[in-house]
Amino acid sequence: MSQRIDYHNDPNAPAANSLVPSVNVVVTNDAGEVLLIRRSDNGNWALPGGAIDLGESIPQAAIRETLEETGITCEITGLVGTYSDPLHVIHYTSNDEVRQEFSLVLIARAISGQPTPSSESREVRWVPRHELDMYSMHRSMRMRVNHYLEDNGPHIG
């Protein structure tokens, strides 16, 4: 089974061999809860997201990835920030790709659908804001969620 292994500021991390623009999406419902997935490839909780395909805009990729991973259709409403730390690399063991982080994190509101797992998400659930810190996440994902919760304007990094 292929895995995703995140490294941050780790001298033993493999060298990056690709850079793939991607999105993550902070989707909220009418109750103010945040949509989280439990990733199939590493078991961590995360915001939905993935690579931006050729011919796709950033919002189109965010809406598509959210629907594919969660069963929720959303509408993009804002920006949390940009994340491009070269010290964060992601190793995909299935093909030995090692990506340098390059992610845009958007804000969205749910407009339809029910949380539904996919091949990329073992679990999908709405989480009250005050419970988000109880979910195990990689530190880079935790930073994205915290930037959203802090609401200090777009993070550029």
C-alpha cells in the first residue's frame, strides 16, 4: 500500500524531485463546523485537497477535490494563505515522488452533500471549531487550520 510521509525541517528527509501546485480547503457548514478527512495514505486528519490539474483554476480544483474526497459540494469564499516552505517535503512511496510543499489554502462554505469517505479518505466528518485541536494532524496541516482559526488575514509563506 502506498504511503504519504511528511517531513519538516528533517535533515534525513529525501531531496525534493517535484513541485506540484495544490489546494487545501477549509469547508464550514451552517453550524460553523469544519470538514475534516482522515487520510487513507497516512491516517492523519486533514483538510480536503489535492493537486491542481492542467486546465483547472484554483477554485475549480478546490471544489473538485473537496467533492471527490468528502461528498460535499462547496463554494469558495476566501483565502487562508499560501504555503511553500522548501523544508516541508512529502514522500509518496508508490512512485518515490518527493514533493516540495506548494499549497494554496482556501475557505469555502458547504452547499450540498453528505460526508462520504472515498479511496483517499477513510473518514469524513464535521468537527466543531473547539474540538479541532483533539484531532491528530501533521504539523503543517495544524498550522493551516490554526491560521484559519486566527483569522489574521492571508498567510504568505
